[in-house]
Amino acid sequence: MQEIRSESKFKNALLGFQHLLTMYSGDVIVPLLIGTALHFSAAEMTYLISTDIFMCGIATLLQLKRTPLTGIGLPVVLGCAVQYIAPLKAIGGQLGVGAMYGAIIGAGIFMFLIAGLFSKLRKFFPPVVTGSLITVIGFSLIPVAVQDIGGSDPSAASFGNGTHLLIGLATLFIIVLLNVYAKGFFKAISVLIGMLAGTVIAGSMGLVSLSSISQASWFRLPIPFYFSTPHFEWSSIVTISLVALTTMVESTGVFFALGDIVDRKLTSDDLKRGYRSEGIAAILGGIFNTFPYSTFSENVGVVQISGIKSRKPIYYSAVFLLLLGLLPKAAAIVLIMPDYVLGGAMIAMFGMVGVQGIRVLQKVDFDDNDNLLIVAVSVGLGLGITFYPQILKSLPESVNIILNNGVVITSLTAVILNVLFNFRKKPAKAEQ
């Protein structure tokens, strides 16, 4: 019996590590870009990344554990959304890091306070809306995966290097083969095996650098207000609060996607707990001088591919994040994984998120042309803005911050069209 329990713990730990690898690169890119833009030193960057990783673990635990006030209780992993990068860089550069962290805390308080109201908008998210939203969340991430396979920087001379492409596609091929021929646990951790195999292949060709490990320190504790005490400036708070609304919309889509995968019907109270957790996570991010945190859509694909619907692996993932945040040298080990290896794995995972959205859309009555039009227009506009966000460059910056996100465009369009078609003419269909 003890051996069975030990084996179960080991399997859950490996599954948790798989989740960690999936979200890791997407999360560390935020402190890397913002810290570089604000001219942080190498030591400051190391601290920022380590503390950010630690806070991801705290934020994830907030969502996993249900309390009277917080926790949606789904297998979710939290990290910093890329939507925050541009506005935080602008605020930090123009008004200083104190204003940036004040804006993050202010936005977190805003999210916590409006959680109840936002959760009551659930009736505006029937399958025709959530299916469109989840589809765009998945497929809008595909270009990110392809960019990573190419080497992550399209402007670099080495972008699209043939060796990188082959290793990235080999990673994807290994994941596919494991899903075809492997069974049970090995099939569940196919993404992890694929990423590790891709890294080994790259290492055997001399393409993996270990310098980040030797340069990192062994231990570091997160310290409140390490860079600056917060300065509360109203326009900055409004700006980050508006961006927070976009992440709440995206989190809504992720919540419904996971609810569908684990066969759990979400209530308004569930959503309220989820939004509150993200609000508290943002407040803590501001206090510890990191970032706001929201649910990562990338990890929905891991749940779908692995078929493991339990929260136990995510608890392990959260603990790993905490440990990596406290042990910068250990965190640096994960950083050695090449972008093109991650990109190969992400194609499978992000594609699965998009397909999950299509599965939700199967519940929609497409004999009704109104529903066809809702999906066609909302998905079309969402993907269009994802590929060409610069089309909105003539809009005021405050409006651009909100609308240059394909997920937000899809959500707004689908909700508005659903209200116009289904609420006005056929109230019964609003609850479809």
C-alpha cells in the first residue's frame, strides 16, 4: 500500500513538473522584458525573476484551495499575463517603479471588489460565446509557438534556423508518437518527455548553455517593497485596472474550458472566488514588487492531453514554483530549455485548447444562422486582431490597450451579438 502511494505521489509530481515547464517560459518573459526596459541590473533581474516564480506558486495555491472567499478549485496554474507588459513598461518608464507597483496593487483591489458583479455576468457567456472565446484563446497562441520554434526573435538573423526547426518539430513528433503508442502514465506525461528529449537532442549538438546555472545564487527570500514602496497615481491605476478586466475575460474562458474538461458546471459563486483570488494575487504581486497574476490558458492543453483532471499535480507544480523561487540556481536549470523545444511542445498544447473550444461549440444549434454569424464574426475579428494588432494604432492609447487583444475582441463581439440575436428575439436561447 505504501509503495502504491509513493508511486502515485511520484506520478503526480512528474505531472506537476510538466505543468511547470508549460507555463515557465511564458511567465519569465514578463519580468525579462519589463526589467530590461526599466534598466534593472543583472542582480536585480535575477531577484525579479526568482520572486516572480515564487509568487506564481502563491497565486496558484490561492486558486486551487477553496475557501469561503477565494479559490475556484480547478486544475489551474497562474502567471503574469503578457497584456500587462506594454502598460507596465510605460508606467514604470514615465512615472517610476513606485507608480507601477501602486497601479498593480490598485488594480488588484479593483478586481477583488468587482468580482461579485463580474460573476453575475455569467448569463452572457453561453456555449456560443465561451466556445468562440476558448477557440480563439487556443489558436491565437499558435503564432507564439511557431515563433518559439523559429528561435523566438523574428528580427534575429538566426530566426528560422534549420537545425532549430528540426529539433522543435522532433519534440512535437515525439509527443505525437507517445500519444499514439504509449499507454497510461507515459501517455499522460508525453509533453514532459517530449520537452526533455528535445533538450537532450539540442544538448548533444552543443546548443544548450549551462552558464545561467553557474551564475545564479543558491538561496534568496522574497522581500516586500524590494525595489520601491508603491506610489498610487490614479491614471496608472485606471490603466492597469482596464487591462485587468481583459485578463478576467480571458480567465473566464479558461475557467469554462476547464469546467467542461473536468465535467463540472461552474456557478457564479465559483467565478467570484476565481476573480477574487486573482485580485489578491495582484495585490501580493504589488507588495512583493512583481506583477499581477492571472490564469494561464496554456495549461488547459496539458490537462486535455494528459487526461488527468485532478488538482493534485497542480499542487506539486505550485510547490515546485515556490522552491524554484527560493532557489535561483534551481530555477536556472529550467531556463536552459531552448525556445524551439518549447515551441514544438506548445503547438500541440495550444492546438488542443483551440479544439476544446470547438468541442464546446458542438453544443450550439448551428441550424440557426444567427449562431453561425456570432461565431464567424467574433472568431474572425479575434484572430484578425491577434495577427495584426497594429491596425488599431490610430485609437487613443487607453482604448488601444484594451482592444489590441484578440481574446477581448472575441469576447466583446460574441457577447454583443449574442445579446442582439438571442436575447432580443429568442430569450430562451440566451440560456442555451
